[in-house]
Amino acid sequence: MKHKKFIVDSVLNLIAYAIPVFILHFLVMPYVNYRLNNSELYGVLIAIVALMNIFSHTFGNVLNNIRLIFDHKYKELDYEGDFNILVVVSSLITMVIMFFGTWYYEGGFEFVSISLVVITSVFRLMNDYYSVSFRLVLNYKAILLNNIMMVIGYGIGTYLFIVIGYWQLIYFCGSLLSLIYVFNHSKLQTEKLARTPLFFHLSKDSVVLLVARLITNTITQADKLILFPILGAEWVSIYYAANIFTKAISLVMTPFSNVMLSYISRIKKKPKKAFFYSLIGGSIFSLVAYILCIIMAKPILAIIYPKYMEEALKLVYITSATASISSLQRIIASFVLRFSKMRWQLIINGTYLFVYLIVSFALLNLYGIMGLAIGVLISHIYQASIMIHIYLNNFDLDTIAGKSEML
């Protein structure tokens, strides 16, 4: 029965994740690119969205995962508080970063544009965190409905973009309608804005995980941000088109890994069989996904990004391999996050950053955009390898009981 529920929840979460990702990246964004008809403007758009993903999504996702890990302890001790303090602090930091970041990438101060980006970033952060209320009770139907509201918002935003001309309205409306749904079906936002005796330990683990995730997500988005000042906005657009299949692969693996973390957050002892089965299943999926991406690359790019197809196809073999390895990393990361001390997140992602910077920049200088793509692939292979090594060799891996003693 438990296995059946896990499969049903995974399918629901897959649909919930696939709908907005497909609509946004395979329909809305290609249309925006067609409507703008300007590679430079589209490259700026991609850079700003990448920056938004690095900060608003990372802050929200970290709070989401930390809530999953700590929630049992707060309920055991009947504590209420702490989390909304972190939401407020995270929102303020995100607002400052997105204000100056948007100003920089747009090359000037445009009040409406910057305001929409800043507000949308905060909405996305809050949505990422407060939607954890559905994961805590394994209510994946609510997550599906939430994402349907987001898609409706994308539709409204696209219409307003056509009428008014601000592409930011697409993300703004999607985030707003989604957040309205979450607030109507969650009580987390009503929790006290107060500190509890667990605040220090919660904040410490949150900061450690935040730094680790910022490193990972910065690297994930860095190729777009690095290409902007070095090779120009047009190459950002080409690289984005070549990476479109990353979204296709993540349609499956991201929701699966999210459900997995929700379930294993309830387990007290490290499961070895489940890890091996997940690793084997993930490897098979990654291989099949890679083959399908290569087969489908040309016909799909010819439809959604014909302008960039010729250059993008040269990169697809590498970027699709990176996406496949990344999907496997998501599975491994769920186990390591749940059963290891938080400091391992820093070690894993810190060394990952080191490998990325050395290899990617060296190859970028030697072989241009192709070198960057190869460097990103190598760094992902390294990260997946070190996570498997840490999990299998029991480096300071804790049971939940061990973690509880520290609190």
C-alpha cells in the first residue's frame, strides 16, 4: 500500500511539475522570443530569470527542505515560530539582490521592470516555502492544483505582455495566482513571528544548506550569467536553446526526487536497499532520457528555436549528457541531505564549485562555448561521484536520532 501511494504521489507530482515547466519553457518562452525578435533582449531576459532562480528559488527551496527535516521536532516540542523570521530575512536579501541585479543586466534603471522582477522574486520565494505545507501531509493533489493556478497566471501574464509589453508580467501573474492558492490552503504563513529555543540550530543548518545550494544553483545558472558579459546576449540565447532538454529531463526527475525526500524525511535509519534501487533506476532513466534527447533535438529545435538551431545542435550532445547526470544527482542528493550532517553539503558543493571554476573557465578560454559545456559536464560527474562515495562510506552519516540529540 505504501509503495502504491508513493507511485501515485510521484505521478501526481510529475504532472504538477510538468504542466508549468512545459507551458513556460516550450510554449510561452519561445513565443516571447518570437515576439521580441531580438536576441539581445531575449538574452537579457534569460540572464535576469537565471538570477531570479539563483536567489528567490534557492532561498525558498532551502526553507522548504529545512521545514521537512525539522518539522517533526517542532511538533514534538510543541514549538511555533522561527520559520517566518527566516522568510522575512530571506525576502529582504532577495529584494536587494534582484534590485541591483536587474538594474545591471538591463543596463539602466527602469522602475516598472525592476519593481516587477523584485516583487515576483519575493512571491516565488514565498510560494516555494509555504507550499511545503502540502508536502508535510503528502497532499500532492493540492500541489497539482497550485501549479494549475500558476499556469493560468502564465496565460494571463502572456496576454498582458502582448498588450503592455513587459515580459516580467508572465512570471508576476504566475507567481501571484499560485501564492494566492497556497495562502488559501496553508496555515504556515499565520505562524508566530517569534523565536523559539530551536532558532539557533535551525538558523545554523539553514545557512549551511543555503550556502551549499547557492553554490550549486549559481553553477547551474552561471553558464548563462558568465556568457552574457564574455560572449554577449546572443550566445546566452543559443546556450539556453541547447539546454532546453534539461527542462524535459527535469520534468520527470525533479518531482520524483521531491516526493522521495518527503517520504524519506519520515525514515529514522539509513536505507541501503532503497538507495541502490533508486540509483539503478535513476541510471536507466538517465540513459534512456539522453538517447531520446539526441533523437528529438533537431525536430524540436526546428519548431521552437529555428533561429538558434544550427549552433545549438552542436552543443546538444554535451548539454543533454549534463542534464542526464544532473537528474541522477537529484536522487542521490535526497539521501545525502536526509542522512548526513549539513557540513557535508558545504564540502560537496564547495569542491564542486572549485572543479567547475577551474575546468569550465580553462575550457571556455580554449574552446569557447563548447569548452564551457564540457566543463559543466565534468563538474556534474564529479559532484555525483563524491555524493555516492560519501553516502556509501558512512562519512559522519547520522540517523535522525543523532540529529535530534544535537537540538
